[in-house]
Amino acid sequence: MSDPYVFDPEAPDPVAALREIAFWRERARVDSHRVMAYRNAADAVEGLPAQGREALGTSAAAWQRLPGIGSSTATAITQALAGTVPTALVSARASATEVLAVDDDAGRAFAARLRGDLHSHTEASDGSTPAGEMARVARRLGRSYLAVTDHSPRLTVARGLSPARLRAQLDEIAALNEALVAEHEASDGEGEPFRVLTGIEVDILPDGSLDQESELLGRLDVVVASVHSELRMESAAMTRRLVTAVANPHVDVLGHCTGRKVEGKPRPPSTFDAEIVFEACRELGTAVEINSRPERRDPPQELIALAVETGCLFSIDSDSHAPGQLSWLPLAASRAARAGVDPDDVITTWPVERLLEWTTSHG
């Protein structure tokens, strides 16, 4: 499969144009569901045989007769077929140029060390796209692995995966990895093929237990454990809740530990004894996530510094729900650099073999 996110007027491809428009709009923090018109249109065009595209030609009205293609997407398609950069793509690129820019040298250098991402969501739960599309974009961005960590059953608002659905996803990811190996071998074949890791963002329940079958958690490559409910729990109870979760041998990463939101509809951080929680993470070998979502910026800067002082490991993750959001990792890398995090203590800077050895042994 060719890289679907670079439109080249010398080899005009409307599918590439539509997907790149979506990518930049997601990166610029346009709601991913508002971007789906472009991804749906790309799927519709990609499903057409060559003669079908030729028959429709450069008539926007003709393209609009196809299901899933509207006025704006038809215009982008016909402009791409004419060998010009679609105006929607020009606008999307411009709107994303300065958004989320990392302008400090230390942050850029830190981001360059990142090899993977252990927190992403697909259309199986509350993401917008299939795992294959997320993986191929992560590959394009220079990563060598991506963990698919859709939500667990209790989070019904996010279509959390039941045990049966998660087991089915494991089979889908195995097939996807076979396809990625084949694509790698069909290209230059140098280095290692991109790897999709099995995983989950499992809810930490109020008593600290985990919202998924233990046997199934044990089959996964990566388990990110996060609190999504009762965020205003009293401090001592929240401390016990987090320590109990961190002590579970299946847990690899403590996700967005304060649950705060600093943009949109702000949400204050949960209160807990961070010294106790981070000491448990250090002693038990659980990584503290530095979440890249700009509305979270979780943990706060002072807690990252405390985790450094405690001697914790870290995981810099995108928590992406759409392909364009995978490009947010440098934001968290910059925050990590400012807090004095050692890149060698960030598990997402490790090669996948070392990472998987750690996830199977640290518990």
C-alpha cells in the first residue's frame, strides 16, 4: 500500500488528497467526527475500479451522485484529478502549520528519540478509524510500533470492548501484522516491519480492580490503566485506588493519572498522595504516562518533576482517537524535556523487543 497521506500533483490521487486533508484537520484539533466526511469519501473513491474513476472524470456534479461524497469532497476530488492541490488541502495544511508546534530544541531532540506509542483508540471503541489506518500513519510518522488500546467494557459511552470483542480484535491485529510484514517485504525490506501491539486502556474501578478478565489482560502486549469515573473521590481513597491498580501485575502504564482537563470544559485534577502513588510505580515497575493530548497535559508539570525525583519510568503516548492526533507526541516530549526526564527512562524510546521483554517481566 502506498503512503496515503502525501498528495503529489505529479501523480494526482484523490484518495491521498482526501486522507491528507483529514490528517491535517485532525492535527489542528478539529473534532475527528467532523473530519469523517473526507475519510468516508476517500474510502468511496478507493473502492471504485479505475474505469469507474475515468467515467466520472473531473465533473464535480457526477462525483456527488456517489454515496458518501458531497460538495466539498467532490471539489477536492476533481481538483486532485486535474493535478492541482485541492483548495481544502491548502487550507488544512495552513491551519495546522503552527498548531501544536514544538519550538524548543530540547523538545525536538527528545521527540526524535521516540520509537513507539502505547495509547491509541480505533473505531472499535471511540476512535474514528480502523487499526490499519492508524498503524500506517504511525509508520509514516517514523514510529516502529503502536499499541491499540481501546476502552474496556464499563466505559459504555466509549463503546468499550467486551471480552468477546477484545478477543476478536486480537485476531484482527494478528492479521494486520501479517499484512504489514508483507508490505514491508514488498518495499525495500530494510530494517524491521512496523508492529501493532495488542493492548487495552482498562478502567480502574473505584476499588482499584480492573475492568477486564485477568486471563485476557495477561494475553495482551500492553495494559494502560486509567481512571474515568468518580474522579472527585476523596484523596486517601483515590490514593488506595491508584496504588491497588499499579500493584496489579498486568498493568504496564498508569494513564493520565490526574484525569484533569485544562481546555474546553475544564476539569480539576483528582486529588491523591502523588508521593505514595509514584513510589508504588517505581517499586513495582509501572510507567507513568505523559499524555500528549493538549486538553489534558497530564500529569501537570510539577507532578512530572516529582515522578522524576522518585525515579519512575515514563511512557509518552498520544492517546490518539484519529490518525492526525498521532502527531501530538512531540507536545509531551517537550514537557518531559522541561521536567528533566531522561529519555532512557521513557519506555516508548525503547526498541520493541526491549519493551516487550519489560512488559512480560516487570510485574
